[in-house]
Amino acid sequence: MVVRVHVLSNFATGQTHLGKAVFAARPFKKGDVVTQFTGPLIHKSKLPKKYEGTRDRYVQIGPEHFLGPSGDIDDLINHSCNPNTGLSFTTFGIILVAIKDIDIGKEITWDYSTTLFENSWKMKCDCREVDCRKIITDFALLEEKVQRKYLKLNVIPPYIKAYLKSKAYPVYTKGVHRLKKYAEKK
């Protein structure tokens, strides 16, 4: 099988079992800025009703807003339930930061669930990680230990941090865990 690779300064694009992917063309150390996420600001009411595959390039950045496709490298970075990067919301913009060392040739990934909040979008996960959750969905539906890990790494947006500090968080979380247990019995 011939693999085509297009090298872009810090990145190489190629193919995985998921389709297009982004790989490190240089090493990144934990804490390094990997890239910036950009794109048009879109209100959730203006999101397409059906989108999938290459047309699904929307990143939630607020309770009501998303970044649309930028046409740049950030559109091609895949999800992983065990990512090596995460989004940091700064005064300079939304940046992708290494949350662990990344060697040359490793795929660059982030956990899409870290920005999803009160969003009905979900997707079957095929990241093939040992700890794969099998579905990509709302941050509130993640296990508490996973939520705490991302909070400690500072790779969740301000609107989710506010939710975690709210009085609704423990009530909602307990309800979600009860629902999960009920669903597992069926």
C-alpha cells in the first residue's frame, strides 16, 4: 500500500483507519503549543442539520457558539479517548497544547468530548485505544475521573469549568451515573 504524505513545517498529513490524519513532523514536549484552532464563529442555530465525515468540522467553543471549518490543519486532527493534546482557551485564541510528549511520526489527537456541552451530537468512536469509550459525546457524560483529569490539564473551556463549579453539576452527574447503570442492566 502506498501512503501519500504531505509535510507542513510542524506536521505531516496522512491516512489512518479513520481517513485523513495529522502527524508530528517534529517532536513536541508536554506544554508546547501545537497549533491554533481557527474558523468562522457560528451560532448553534445555524449549524447544518446533517453533517458527517469531511463536512463535520465544527468545534463547540461556547454554550451557544462553534468554530466552523477553517480549511487548515486543525480541521484534520482526529479524536482519541487517550489524546496527546488538548484545547486551551486563552486571550490569544484557542490553541492546541501537547498534554504529553509527542514523538516525530505520532498522530496528533484530542478528545472531542472536552468541548461538547449540552449538545445532542454524538459519534461512534473508533480510536482503538485500550480505554476507548466507544462513543464521543457531551463532557457531562464522561466519567468523573476523566473530567477531573482534563480539568487538571486545563484543557476544558470556561463554559464547562463554570458548569463544574455550579450547583447543577453534582445533581446532574449522579443522575447520569444512575442512567448508565440502568442502561447496562437492560
